[in-house]
Amino acid sequence: EKSLVVVEDFSFEAPKTKDFVNFLSSLGIENKKSLIVLGDSNNNVYLSSRNLERSVVVTGSELNTYKIVNATSLVLTESALEGIESNLKK
């Protein structure tokens, strides 16, 4: 079971839910409660995901314990992981 996945930073050219579902399918988590953590705000990714009730997209600065515990799968982008690491080193 994939509960934690780190992916390269990604973006969509246009806000389309179908593109986001394809992204989740490629990770094998399309039917799971997922939390996608981005390094920087990405409006197209957010808009693509907002119609899906099982997926939440946040930036690293919006991440909190409740959101992590509430998700079945956690997907971090590389830039989000770097941001989290730098915050924890302070």
C-alpha cells in the first residue's frame, strides 16, 4: 500500500479534473483519501482537484497534523519536501 510518495514537481497547463484523476491513477491512489502537498501554490493543480472529495491539495505552509492523519495516502512534491525539511531544521 502506498501511503507516502515523493514525486517531482508537476503542473497542468489548464485546470482539468481528468488530468488530476490521471495523475492519481498513475500513482495507484485514485480511490483513496489523498493529500497532495505542493511546494508553491499552483492554481491549475488546485482547481483540477477541487471536484474530487477524496483529494486535498495544500502547500507546504498549509500542512498540518490533522490533514496528514486524515489522509490514507500522502503525496509530496520534491520542493514541498525541501520546504518541510528546512522548517524542521529551524
